[in-house]
Amino acid sequence: MDYFGAPYPKADPAPIYVGATHVPTPVGQACIYCGKSILAGDNGFMIPFQGKDVALTIEPWHRLCFLESTFGPELLKIVREQGEEEFGESIY
Ligand SMILES: [Zn+2]
């Protein structure tokens, strides 16, 4: 999986970044999850996406949107707080 922005945490990136390729931030493209435009300085992943009768594409997904889709909003709040406390940087 490719990622854009900074890995997290910066000093010792999570396993999802091991072997992943850093790509330029896809500024202006819409996040596949929230639909908001990717901005310079955003962090996230490039995710293969294929809908019914739609060709395979690689779409940007904000890191927080990706985590929210995995953990749900309540657990994501806890993950954010613990991550920021443990690593001293925002998981954004
Ligand atoms: Zn998003």
C-alpha cells in the first residue's frame, strides 16, 4: 500500500508503513471515505477501489478516515488520545 504525508509515529513508524511506498500527496483529489479534498500536509493512504461496474482505481484515504473506518468513532477517540500521549505527536 502506498501512503502520503508523514508516517506515524515518525520516529518508529507503525507496521502498516513497513514496505509501503511514499507517494506525493494527491492534493485536490477527494478522500474515498469522507469526500473532502486532500490538502497539502494531509496524511493518508492510497487504497485500491473497485465498485460494481467500475474499473479499479487507486484512491486517497485520509489516515484518520482510514482509522475511523477500522475502529469506529468511539475507539478512534481513545486511539488518538493514547497515541498522542505515548508518541507526543498527533495521529492526524
Ligand atoms: Zn477523509
